[in-house]
Amino acid sequence: MKSLNKERLDKIISSQFNISRSEAKTCIRRGQVLVGGTVAKDSGMLVTPETEQIIFNGERLAYKKNIYIIMNKPRGVLSASTDKSRKTVVDILPEELKRSGLFPAGRLDRDTTGLLIITDDGDFAHRIISPKKKIKKTYIVWLDADITPDICRKFSEGVTLSDGTLCAPSKLTRIDKNVAEITITEGKYHQIKRMFGTVGIGVNELHRKSVGGLTLPENITEGLSRELTEMEKNSIFMPV
């Protein structure tokens, strides 16, 4: 049986209730936290959150070591945790999903929409974004010119960007006159826009529809988010 780790009480309160460690310590000093029915006085006390009853301001803690969120990122929002002047994907999460340490697992450009994973699990995020893992990311792209078979072939062989950076082979499929689907396994800066730039085509709109085996559900409309199910989490890493 896997042993459960003990953690500092202030760290638990901070992570689970989206407040700073100093705020958590203050709340504990004021007697706002109960552990096992007893008022806690020591913010550094070690607690096993999976098994011990913790109550903060009358609310019983439903402990989750990590959280995994799927969002349909809207246009104009930054794929970042914080920004001094612009709205981020963490800012627009519903309050019940917010907690300290959240960050997007990979980035979408500010004007790109679609599937984005937000988490506080660094190992999980690394598995998604690491080029070595070759997790496929599929996008719908609206262009200012038509797609030809020659462009599809060029992308399948691997595109060299204007600065000499080599992109791994990708799959480009024409959907309509100037609409296409593209699947890549990397996440270089402005990669798709720069790839189309090598053939003199501009990108008007970009929408990510899937990551690995996970496709954005139709009922998660632009700007909405919810927790991933265990099945959805696992599907990200399934072969497609």
C-alpha cells in the first residue's frame, strides 16, 4: 500500500483555498482552521490531508494533491499564470477551480482559441509539452490563401523556418479552399504561423481542437473550463 505523505498545514491551506502562505498562517493563528475537530495553533504542524479532517472557515477540505483543468481558451487572453496588465487564462477560471501554483501546460498565442490544459502538476505538464514525448496537437487553421498538395508535402517532410530552425514533420490536410487541419508534435514560438510564413501564406485564425487523444468537447464553449475526468487525462497520452 502506498504511504501517504504529511505536509505543513499552512501549505495545505494555501494550495487548496487559493490564498498565500502568509494569509494561511494568519488564519491558523486566528483559530480559523480545525484539524480532527481541534483548533490548530501551529501553522507548521504536519498533517496527512488525505486522511485527516481539515476545516477552514467552516468549510471541510476536499483535498486534491493536484488539479487538471480543460479550457476552451478565448481570443485575447494570455496563456500565462499572471500578468500585470493583461488578462490570463488563470484569471478567467471559475473561483472553485482556482488555487495557487496553476499554469498552462503549453501555450496558445493570445489570438488563438481552443483546447488548453491548466494544472499545478509539473510532471504531468512536462509529459504533454516535451517534444521527446511526441504528443500530437491538432489545429484548425484559416488562411489567406489556398492550400496545395505541394505545401502539404513540404510540411510532411519538415519545414525549416526563416531563422534556420527545423520543425519536425507535420500533417497538413486541406478542408476547404483556405481552411486546413494541421497536426504537430512540437510547440515552438508562433510555430504554425511561422511554418505557413515559409510558403508565403498568412494565418487569419487558429483553433486547437485536440491534444493527444483528447478532443475538446463541444459543450465546452469558448471561455469555459472544467476539471478533466480521469479517462480524459489518460486519453492525452494514448496513441492517435
